[in-house]
Amino acid sequence: MIPEELSTAIRHRVVEVAESDLPLHCPTPQTPVWSMHPRVFLDVAKAGEMLCPYCGTRYVYKGAPVKGH
């Protein structure tokens, strides 16, 4: 069980994403081992902002518009 204050901090985590971070998946390589979950790819460049369905981390795309599909 995760302590309430730590759980709240995890749910409200915001990560800014640049072009160099694409394709984006959560958890990222910087995620601590104790908070790993199944990898999920997030199309944050198209949506502009996405929440991870497992941990609730909010990813915000700050890069240039993506060209292509």
C-alpha cells in the first residue's frame, strides 16, 4: 500500500514532453523501479496532453507540431 501523501503526489505528476521524447511511453526510463507498471504508448503529440491509464501521470506536449500521419 502506498502512503496517501505519496499516492497523491504520483497522481498529480506532470511531465513535459519534447520531440526528442517521442514515441512516448509510460513508464519512462526515468521512472523508479518501485512504481513500474505495464508499458503503454501515448500519442501525446497528436492530443497535446494525455493521462497514463495506469498511474495517472499527465504528459503535456511542448514540442513543435508533428508532421506526417
